[in-house]
Amino acid sequence: SSISDVEPDHVELTPLPKVHWLTCLIEKLDNISDIKHHIGTINHAWSTEMVKKAKQPFAEGAQRISYHGQKMSYTEGADNAQIVLKEFKFIGSGRDRRADYIEIMETQCVAAFMAMEFNKLAPIGSKRIIFISVSVAQVFDNTGVPKYYNVEPLLPEYTNFKKWNTNYGSVNIDEHLIQAFSHWTHDITNGFLVVVDLQGI
């Protein structure tokens, strides 16, 4: 598909068939370092949602392409949520599996949990680090074959993304709070994990 530069308010959206929607949650832990014992038991919850998706993607990365969309509200008079649906660019053996999408969702869930705990310890007046929630949408085509997307809210300034650090240890923007957060995740979990590749607005 070609990349579209049409603004989300003017994108033509197509309703998807009944969408199975998966979210996850990490319960409060008495000791944050115990998170390594809970990684394999993150709570999952399925629901059914009404979703519309653009035909053409608006962005692509090294691995995934992104589409504008809407999560329709069941409440009369309520606004529909602007969302982004992301799918893998490459499919085939070992690619584009449901497990891949769930892994991305759970990784974001862990990062969001760690940020929430870090914010409690940050100096008064510091900016808050917040990770957007990521879900998994499962859609079946006319032949019954499932297709998957990772779904996240559309950020209001999505065209102004910054990247503070990378998976390889380099620092692109030396904002002390962000770098302190990455170091803290490593220290508080006794080296079990580190949250890096931080980007956003």
C-alpha cells in the first residue's frame, strides 16, 4: 500500500467485521523487583468492539505499517476514539503471528507499569512519564482467517515524535529524567529488565 498524508479527520474509514479486542493489566506488586515472577501471568481481558480503519497507511517503520482508525463508542452522543492500527509489513512462516502482537502489547504494559511506579519516586515537580496503552485487535476475513493489529490511541502531536534513547545504549536526547528512568528500571529489577528505545512527545 502507498503511504497517505491525509489528515485523520479527513481519512475515509472502512468498518471492520466484529473485532475481538484484547487488553492486559499488571496488578499492584508489593515489591517491584518481583515483576520477573509475574511476566508470564499478565492478566488478559477480551471484549468485542466496533472499529473503522483507513484503507491506506499513513506511516511505516522498519517492521510495521500504521493506519488511522476509530474505535466506535457504544454510548449515544459520545465521541469515537481516534486510534492507530499497526500491522507487520512481512508475513509468512514465523511472522505476523498473534503471539507477536500479544508480546508487543505485554511489553508496553510492563513499561507502563514501571513508569507508573517511577513517577511515585520522582522529585516533586518532575514531568510524568506515561506510556500509551496498546491492545490487540483480531479480525476475521470472509474465509475465517484471522488478521491482527496492535492498536494504540492517536497522539495529538503524532508528527512530532522524539527518540530519547535506543536498544543499543545510545542517547539521542539527554533529558535527565528519561535516562534516569531507564537506569532505574534496570536497578530496581536487579538487572532482569531495562526499559529503553524510548520515544514519544
